[in-house]
Amino acid sequence: MTHVLIIGGTGMLVGVSRWLAEQEGCKISIVGRNPVPMNRLVDSLKAKTKITPLLVDYTNSTVFREMLSWTIQQNGPIDLVVAWVHSIGENTLNIVKDEVSKGGHKWCLFHIIGSSSDLSEIKKEIAIPENCSYYQIQLGFILEKDHSRWLTHEEISDGVIEAIKNKRERKIIGVIDPWDKRP
């Protein structure tokens, strides 16, 4: 059984959570701060028992670390992490790396970052453990005839799913150039 951890799985990545819940042999731990969207997601799924809601604010390092340790004890080692972490969660990925890497189990991290992020700089800043395969997904915007717009949650989820399926080292959803055309 594959154990997946999703950070952002009740908001922008709700489509990824739903897709993973439909996959055979997946057990999913979803981090969310708000019980309303978490309950809405769980209630919408046929396979409710495959979901472990982790109601925690990932900026609370102590409680977040405890929740990760608990879900690993309950559901086994984490094989896949899909993480959309806001800049306020500056220690979140380090906690994930520490907890998930314990014991040397091989795992994959799909790190979702914003449109203005520098992919190469972020990869330099993150010390990737040897037992982790690291993938970056950058969110861009959509250029239309006479204007531009930000990505929808569905477009983001579809792009993340495609990146997971194809294990693309770097994936840009939408475009990031020309930068002066962003919404």
C-alpha cells in the first residue's frame, strides 16, 4: 500500500486528493487547517476510509511534527509527498523531510511553488535526503487573447497529476513568461 501525504489537499489541490483517493492501494494523509473543507472533501469521496485527515496548522512546528509522526505510525511510511506550502511555513518542508526520511525509506516529494519562484535557487536551498526523489512544479498563469489570468484549482490539480504520473523533474503549469503579462 502506498501512503501519500498531501499538504494543500483541501484547497487548491483538492482534485489531486480526489484522484489519489481513487487509486488502488493508496492511503492518504491530508494536512488542512480548517475542518469545513476537510469534511467536505472526505464526505465527497467513496473511499472515505482511505483518508486520514490531519487538522493542523503546519506553521505550528511542534504539533505538525507530532501529527506526521502519528500518521506514519498509523498508516506506515510515507512514499509520496505532494506539498503546497505558503512562505509562512518556512520550516514545514524541513519537518516533512526529517519525519518522512526516518528509517531510510525511499520516497518522492512533489514540491509546488509559486510563479515568481526561482526553481534552481529553491533546489539549492533544500537539502534533499538521499532517500528522496525531488520534483518541482511551478504555478504560472494563462495567456488568453487580450489578457492573462491565474490558474484555476482544476488546472493546477490536472498539472500536478500529470507531473506525478510522468515523474517530471520540473513542470511548469501554464506559463511564467513573459513575466510582464502576468495578471
